Amino acid sequence: MSKNNISHLISGYLLGELNENQKKLLEDWVNKSEENRKFFDEICSSKKVSATYFTYKKIDYGKAYQNFLIQTGQQQKRTSITPWLKYAAVALLLIALSLPVVYYSLSDRSKPSETIMPGNSQAVLITDDGAEVVLKSDSAIQIKSGSKLIATNDDGSIHYNKSTDKKAIERYNTLIVPRGGEYRVTLADGTKIHLNSASELRYPIDFDSNKREVYLKGEAYFEIAKDSTRPFYVIVDDIKVKQYGTQFNVSTRKEDQVNIVLVEGSVSVLTNNSANEYMLEPSQLASYSTDDQSVDIRKVDVSPYVAWNNGRFIFEDEKLSDIMETLSLWYDVDAEFKNPELEQIRFTGNVSREAPINTILSAIEFSNEVKITVREKNIIINN
């Protein structure tokens, strides 16, 4: 029986949608080997799989979800489906991610000898006088400007103090996060910023009395300290994101595009070529095109856009090429597609960013029947 058939049968079983013939096929497969039975039993008893769903477009989500909860013995009744559980069918792909040991016993290939681990907290701080300070999660460092203490670094985060130096507003620091890294910074006004891999943030040691401005390259999640008298601006490419106290994500990952997703509060987008101010509401995405300098605003599920901030990957019907680009930044690897058609395979899933990439790649390989080879820091995708 093919991997895809197994996936559909187990998904159908958990959803309570198998006919008698399908039940017999699944029963025969389970009884075929002890490994198959162990794998099946682990899936049906796992509490983790309640957060892993594959997109089935033509089913009753509510009914299917109720069936799933009953089959897994987690809950008899539920009145609503949370955003994280909005897909009604269980993906064997992501079940494999939550049960990697069992998965490897079922897989046709052996586990790669080299394990590529996820990224970690690391960054380089460029101070106002040009000095470079290497920052890591386990390094406790005091940052100075001249003889004055301006910030402290500890546990993967750098914290700035409010300055009494009037020239602090003219002195800028730059935080650079490499591929395979992430870092957090709390600015002098209390604003918290989480920088993703391959990102850069430039900001003053302290803000002036009229406005707060920072410059971003890459991706960052912002939790802005409220201050009704001083608007906060995130400047990226040819636009400014303006607000007074809110949470949002800004990303320049897509080519020729800047994406702003609002989680709560309110923000606006201002472009250099227009006097218009584009207002966003919570759960809206603003996409700015650097080609024609247009702004498109639409309502979205914010979860996939901000999941990285909470230590997750959430992919919703994303092309494999885009998924590999995301994984490449976090795991500091390079991906190569031997067949361009494979780039168009679409995938929906939810997995921890703390998982080794080998586990994620094995699950993708299992689900989509592609061949993925790991050679040191190179990921090769083939038929």
C-alpha cells in the first residue's frame, strides 16, 4: 500500500469517514506488522495530533472535528474550532513529526546520520562607535556608549535603559541576526522586538520627545509600548508603518514585497510616492509591492504569519519552494530542486521550530512522495 493511501486511510479513520471496504484495508495494513500496529496505536492515542491538520476542501469541518475528538478519546463535545485547529482532517505528514521515532521505523529509508539542528539565539550588535559585540543566549554582557551603561544582554535578549544623555537620540545601534539565529530586544521606551533569522534592526539608544523610529531589514515581530504622544514608525524599503501601541509583524521575505500583518491594535502604512495613509484593522494583511508601489489590504488568518514568534512553523497551502526558503533561513542550509515542478507542490502543516530539520524533511518526503537528500548543509529535492 502506498504512503498516500495509508495517509488517507488513517486520516479517514480519525475523522470517522471510512466505509467498510476502507476499514478492512486499514485493518489489514495494521495487522501486517508490529511496526504498523505500533505506529497506528501511537497516532490514535497522541494528544499532540489535535493541532495537526491537512486541508480537505469538501467536508463538514464541524462534524469531522467532532469525530476526530471522539476517535482520539480527547473530548466528547466541543462547540467551536480554534484557529489552530481549523483544518478538519489529520495529516499523516505532521503526525510523523510528532512521532519521529515511530515514523523512522515505518519509513523506507534510514535516518540520516547527520542531524541538522534548529537555529538559536545569536546576533551581532554594532554600537554607535562601530564596535562589534557578539551576543548569545548564555552571555551576560553590559553594553556601554562611552563610559555610560546603556543596555544589558542576558538570556537571548538585550534590554536598553532610558537614557539621561541628550545625545542618546542621535546615537544608533544596529542589531544583526544571521541565518540560523533569532534575537529579542527591548528598546528604551519599553517596546519589545523579536528579530527573525537573516534580519537587521537599526535604532537609537533612546527616542526623542516627538517620535520613535526604527529601520528594519528582514522580519520582526513588534510589541509597541503605548505612548499617545509619540507615534512609532517602522521604516522598511519605501514605506513606513505607523502606530501608537499594538502588536504586528513586518516581513520583507517575499521578493519585491513587504508584508505587514496586524495582530491587535491599529496601524497604518505610508508610502513615499503617495499622500494616502492605508489603515489596517486586526487580522488584516497589507502587502506593499516595490514594483508598482501599490498597497493591497485583505483579511487573513494571522497564525501562519506570526507563528515563528511563538516557536512554530505554520504553512497553509504553501509551495514547497517557499517552505524550503523558510527552513533554509532558520536551519542555515541551502535547498536545491532537481526538478522545478517539485517547487510547486503545496503543503499545509504545523510544527515546532525546535524540531531537527531531518524530521521535518522526512515527513515532507513521506507525505508528498518526493526524495530528499541531506548532504552536510545542502538539501536536495528530487523525484
